[in-house]
Amino acid sequence: MASAKIIVKGMTCGGCQSAVQRALGGVAGVSKAQVDLAGGVATVEYDAAKAALPELQKAVVKAGFQVG
């Protein structure tokens, strides 16, 4: 398992936090996605054979947020 921390910009509420968590959790190979709204950081555990950091970042952007 690999782990990554992604800085997420643009989250302002719990709904934003949930949207980012759902987006990351929907990426194939992700086993756990935890989003810290106050810190603006998503911590993701994933199978590096099935997912890569650019895919995770793309999921955040597709959900309507910026990756910092």
C-alpha cells in the first residue's frame, strides 16, 4: 500500500469535505481516503499497482477543487 497527502484548496464546508472524500474513494485502488477540512489536506491510502498520484489529483479537480 502507498500513502499520499494531497493539499486541497477551495473546501469551505462539510459538504466540500464529503465531496472530496467521495471523489478520492471512487478511484480504483483506493482503500482509504480521509479529508481534513480545517487543514485542507486529504490523506489517501491506495494500491500503487492500481492507482497513481496524478489520478488522485485529477479526481479532486474533477470534484471541483484545486490541488495545491
